[in-house]
Amino acid sequence: MLFIHLGGNQMIRLSDVIAIVDAVGAVKSSSSIPFPAHSDEEVKSFIITTTQIYTSPISSNTLLKRSQSGLKV
């Protein structure tokens, strides 16, 4: 099973990921999409899975690279 580390203590199964979205572009481009409220940490990307939306302080480009290499557990 492959996992992707989203920052902090968050790891999710790579097979559950539908999209990785840049937070700055997503929030600026659409006011009609209900993205999660920002926490105290800086949010650089949203990770959309089959069950929920995660926020991450890691850039979407870095997460994409991580998803291509994957972490086997």
C-alpha cells in the first residue's frame, strides 16, 4: 500500500487521492467552492480524496512529486 505525507502528522493512502490543488489559485479562482477553513498553519494546498478534503502546508508541486515516488508501508 502506498501513502503520501501531507505535513505534520498527516499521511493518507495514495489510492484515495483524487486531486491535489494549489490553495492560492483555488481560493482566488472560485468563491462558490466550499474549501475547508484555514487553520493556524499556512495552507499551501488542498488534497481531495474519496472521503474528505485535507489541507497541507506543503506546496502542490512537492506533494505531486511525493505522490509519484510514494511511501510503501
